[in-house]
Amino acid sequence: MPRGTLEVVLVSAKGIDDNDFLSSIDPYVILTYRAQEKKSTVQEDAGSKPQWNESFLFTVSDSASELNLKIMDKDNFSQDDCLGVATIHLDPVFEAGSIPETAYKVVKDEEYCGEIKVALTFTVEKNEEQDYAEPEESYGGWKESSGEF
């Protein structure tokens, strides 16, 4: 069971559906890992190719292995629109320690609608169990005491 810190670098997106009627979309991303939720800055009038270059930290303390990214369009006069979602499986980063900038598919209603670039780094938390993983010293036993009679 991995324990530590997951750093997510939200880099950019492309091919996102620019469906605003009079202006370009103002995308932002909601990143969710278990009950932890983070929100990127809104990229005003970025259209279908937003750039964020923002880092987010999540505490990993159990076996949950998915990071969810929801790309939203900020609207001033109505509810924000969901432009698509991406799900990133984290087992590879837990094993390798880091995954360089990688493009993940964004889907909406089960259809491909662009991609989002993310880099991932996992730092293992040092805990007491790992600190005591050194070889045990011998404190005596039958071999050492057998010749002392």
C-alpha cells in the first residue's frame, strides 16, 4: 500500500471543444484524488489550447489508484460547463516514482474530445516500518552460549 505525496503538474490541453457562442472558452480543471479536490486557475479566452503549468500536491495514504481530471468552462452568467474528463491510473507512477509529461485522452459522453498533458511524481513517505528495515543484530542464542559451561 503506497503512502506519500503525489505531485501533479498540469501542463496543457488541446483539441478541447470550443463551444462558447460569442467568445472563446475559459477552461479550468478540477483535479480529484479520493476526497481531495484541487482547482486550477481559469485560463481566460484560452480556447481549445489552454496552458496552465501549475503543480498540485495530494496525500496518498491508501490503495486508491485513480486521479480524475474534469475540464470545465467558466461561464459568467450561467452554470459552468463540463468539457470532458480524463482518468489517470496511478499504479505506474507508484511503481516508477515519476512519469514525464504525458497526454491523456479527454472524453465526454464516451467520445474522445481532446487531450490533457500531465506530469506525475510520487514521493514515498518514510515511516517507522521502513526505518527498522535494517538487518537485525544478534543478541546471543544457543550458538554463542553453548561453550560457556
